[in-house]
Amino acid sequence: MKYLYLVDYWVPFPSSEYGGVLSVIAENDSECHDLLLDWRDDYISEYDSRIMERIVNANKFALENEEDSRIVDIFTT
């Protein structure tokens, strides 16, 4: 079974005030984490260790149909 993860994205002040939502289809938290680390050229890599906390706390929705694991959408400001 796969899940749609809605992960809050952030880069804390004072580095910046970027934020948004990352929509990811993944089988579990670890796979979601790996997908987001592959995407990290668009966020500051020093925050890699904090992304798992955001994934664990993300809203997760079970999918009825089989889907490929992937980043579905990225909205950042």
C-alpha cells in the first residue's frame, strides 16, 4: 500500500523564510525521505536531518489504486 504524504516544507529563520508543501507518493516514511533527499538541490542540504521529523508528522492518506512512488507536486515560496 502507498500513501500520499503532504509534507510541510520549511527553511527556518534567519537562513530564510521559505515554506510550502511537498506532495509525495511513497510506501513508507523512509521511501518518502529518500525521494525528498534526491530533490534537495532546491533546498539547503544542512536541513537534511530535520526533514524526517516533518515526514513523520505529515498528513498521510492511503491510496486505493497502485501508484508509482514519486514527488507529485512541490509548492514553495
